[in-house]
Amino acid sequence: MTDVYRSYTSAEKRKRAWLVLRGSKQALADAVDPKLDRQIERIDARAAERGQMEAAALNRQNDKAKAELAAAKAAERAASREDRTAAREARKQAEKRARATEQAIRRAGL
């Protein structure tokens, strides 16, 4: 498997599946049209470019969530007795955001 993360749209998935099916039928007849391979490569290139941008965005969000969590933990430690409950709630919300971004990264397979 490649290390490239590709993000296909629904239309690209359908078109690519149709092209692969058509190519496999042509391969059985020993008459493969090279245009099919070029179309598949173009779809893969667009998906790889989109995937690279999405992966970078997910990583930026994850870094931002981790920084917010660290700041919330520091604020909770430095909070006075009266402000501690609000700081604790802010830390819990920051932990939820950090978990959500980490889960999104795992779901994407990055």
C-alpha cells in the first residue's frame, strides 16, 4: 500500500470504479485502451492533492487543539479557588476538542 493519502469525491469513486471495471474487461480481451489508465491517473492525482491538503489541515487543527489543551491545563493549575471550576470546565472542553481531532486523524488513516 502507498503512503499517499487520497481523498476521493463520490463522483470520482464511481468514475474510477467504472474505469477499472472497463479496463479489466478490456484486459481479458487483450485490447486495453491507454486512455483509461491516463484517466485513472488523473483522478488519483487530484485525490492525492486533495488528500494532502486535508491531511495538512487536520494536523494543523490537531496542533492547535493540543496547544489549547496545554493552555487550559496551565490556567486550571494557576486558577484561584473561585475560578477553579470554570477553569476545569474549560480544560474538559479542550480535552474533548483534542480527542475529536485525534479521532478524525485516525479515521482518515493518517
